[in-house]
Amino acid sequence: MNDYTAVLNEIEQEVRPHLSEGKVASYIPELASVALEQFGMALVDSHGEIHTCGAAQEPWWLPMQFSVFFRML
């Protein structure tokens, strides 16, 4: 069995020092007020298990979820 949570945590540790290098999408009003440090990821495996890291449990703007989903198709 894969430990996806550990993989997500490892990615987060690698990415976190670089968060200040980016900027939030100010053209989307709901995201303009989000702090750069609010980073998280979530993954649902083929068994329906949810794996998260960082701020993945924080509520966020629903249309952004669909944006990411449609880009994956």
C-alpha cells in the first residue's frame, strides 16, 4: 500500500520555502485575500481514501476545485 500522505508531506516540505516566490491570483477576488503561506494538497486514491497535507482542510472557493479538475481531463 502506498503512503500518499507521506508523499504529499514530502512535496509540501520541498515547496514551502518557495511560496514567497509566487503571488496569489489577484484577478480572482476570492483568492486575492488568501495568504501565500496557505498551501495544501489533497488526493483521493483508487480506494476512496483521502490523503491531505498543509491547509487542505481549509475551506476554499468551490469553482477553483472545478478549474483544477477540468484541467486534468
